[in-house]
Amino acid sequence: MKKTVKPIKLLVLCVLMVCLFSSCEKAGTELSDLMIIQGIGIDTAPGGYRVTVEILNNEQSGSPGGDSSSDNKTKIYNAEGESVGAALMQLTTKSGNKPFYAHNRVIILGEEAANRDLADIIDFFERNYDSRASELLCIAKDGKAEDVIRAKLLNDTVKSKILEKMLEQSYKESLVPRMRIIDAVNAIKDETTYVCMPAVTVHKNGENENFVLDGCAVFDKDETFSMYLSSGDAEGLAFLNDEIKKGFISARLQNGQTATFIINEGKTHYKIVKENGVLHYKLTVDVSCDLEEVGGAEYFSTEEGFMEEIKGAAGQAIAKKMENTLIVLQSEHGGDVIRYGRRLSLKDNKLYKSVKDDWKKVFSECRTSVDINVTLRRIGEETFHNKK
């Protein structure tokens, strides 16, 4: 009896063969022949763009030049070209090696470069075979990307790795949005969604420097830089975007003391209606918190009235944060980075098509109401009484 190969097994076999042949093809490529890029900074230049890259310093590479000694973990190179891709290709003339983008962690835009067409800047990374769609994007606030790449951090380390960890962890703590290449491409291709990416600054720390995430940058629908959101306003994006991971919230109690809550998880639910010609977004936010700290030991209580006050204060603080963020986003220089238009298209495509051509104006007039449901998972009562 003739045996047949199941489709799933055939698919696995094909994948393995492709991987095998790919490995054989690259088997002759020496590590010393590659510039293993960790971070890329993009600034403007008289004839186009200037790129600054941080690469791993492989002592076996024998690459000439570079702004480092053999003891440093990384080297830094610059190049210029009419386009971002052309500038990156020019790196070969500085090192003698071929740029390799598969391990790149972050792409930093200088503020002047961000004022050009964002789609043109990231087009190379969208199309390049080695480039990953998960590379993180950020903007050098009030400065150049080169200054971020060249920052003199306290320890000799891979600076792009530190910045990558800061961006990822801050996203997990619901402090700033995450913008990857794939996210930027999707936002640019969407008819109503605006791009929003974290902003980083370089702060002096004695003789050394350090990175600080400072809010985020909003781009207009023509893909040019529009405005900055402050750190406080950036925090409201997680609640509006249904991207609540972890985090914290501080709330003022009736006695004037401050309570701090650690956010465990959250979910934002949307209901969209049209009332009197205006779109009304009704948001319900469910948040689970731990009571981390409350001012005044005498104010520690597990009475039902106090618990309701605690939860109410947390809910009001979250609602206020969301309200402040919306005020900025619906201003003249703001934009729909919270995907209101996208959500409308999925709910009522006919209504969406009737308003999408004038979306900036429609978005600025949208009404939003918020209902916050706070659940206290832990209040620290057991630890408190044990210490007593």
C-alpha cells in the first residue's frame, strides 16, 4: 500500500530544507565581514540624511576606524546619503564590512529628521530583507539622534540595548506607548490613525550622561512631526488605547493624604453611538489594583466606607488622566493616536466612510465619557497587622 505524506509533515519538511539551504548559503560568511548593528540614529544632512550606528565591536573583525578602542563593547560610525538607505550603504566605505540589520534594537529619529516624511524614513526598514518589523522607534526630543547614540553612559555597555530595555519596560508599566516598525507602517497606511512614539532625552549626570524617557511625539497624518505629549499625558494613552499592562496610579483622599496603587491588569471596553450629530465614545475601564501605600497609619482601615473611598479616588485619578490626555489629543496640533477612527470602522463601516475624509475635525469634536471600575486585589492588611 502506497504511503502518502500528510500536508502538515510536508510543510515542516519544506521549512527544514529551506533553513538548511539558507544556512549552507551563509556558511561562508565570516562574523568579521559583518557590521552587527545594535542601534541606528537618523538625522538630517545638507544632501539628505546622516546616520549614526552603534555596532558590536568584534575584536576578530579587524575593522579600521570607528570611534572606540578594542576594549569597548561597541563602535560608532557615521555616514551620509541622499536617502536613509543610501546613507546606511555608505557605512561599508567606513568599515569595510557589510551592514547587518537583523540584530538592530532601536531606530532613533532626530527632531529635524522627524520633521520630514516619516514614511520615507522608515521605508528602507520596511523593505530590507534583514530588517525586523519589531525594531523599536523613538525620537530624540529637542536634539539629534547622534547625541543619543554617542551618549557617555556610566558603564561601557551596549547603549542601544539599555534604551531598548527602557522602552520595553516603560511600555509594560503603561508609561509610554510602544512603536515598532510594523506599528508605524500600519498607522501610516490607516486612513485615520496617527503615529505616536516615545521621546528620549540625554541628561547630564556629572561627567557622564543617562537616558530619560520624556513623554512621546505625535505625528500628523502627512507623517511629519506635530507635537509632544508630556510624560503625564502619555500615561493616559494606555487606558484610552486598551493597552493597560502594569503600572501605578496615585490618588488624593478626602483627608488630603495620597494613596498609591499598583496596577495588576486592566481592560478598556468601547461603545460608540452618534448623538445629535456628534460621535460619543462610551468607555468602561476595568482595573485590578493593589493598595501599595496610603498616607497616615491612622488612616489604615478595612471598613467598607474607607474601601469605597479608596476605590473611588483611584477611579477619579484614572478618569482625570484620560481626560487630560484627550484634551491635548483633540487640540489643533493633536491627532487620533488612540484609534478612534479604526474602532468606528470596525463597528459601523458605513458611518465611518461618511466621516473619514474630514476625520481630524470629527475627532476633535468627539465626545468621550468614562466609567471606571476599580477592584482592590490586596490592601496589605495582613502584612500591616503582622508588623504590629
